[in-house]
Amino acid sequence: MPHFRAPPGGEQYVGQMMDEKLDRKLQPIVDRLDKLEESSEEVRSGVNALLEWAEECGNVIKFPLPKVK
């Protein structure tokens, strides 16, 4: 089996091509992770608001709701 030898300076070109190809393949994953992070921030905000509301309700109706830690 013949061994491929890149021309002088070719290793850098091949490495750059491989980096670009890998970046293109990973971009959909990065995009999905960004959306997931944004969604988790929205959920966290909603949960915190509900916890605050539950704590206020517990104080108003004199029925102690368990505190979430």
C-alpha cells in the first residue's frame, strides 16, 4: 500500500481543511446546545418565581409550606 506524503507546506493545508470540516460538522451540535442553555434559563426563572410565590402564599394563609432547599 503506497504511503501518501504531502508536499512541503501541505500538512498545514490538510490540517486546516480537517479543522474546517470538523467545525462544520460540530456547528449543529453547538447550535442545539445554545438553544438548550437558553431553555434551561427560562425554566430556572419560572421555577424560582413559583417558589417565591409559594413561600408568600404559605405566609399569607398560615399554612407552612415546606421550604425547598
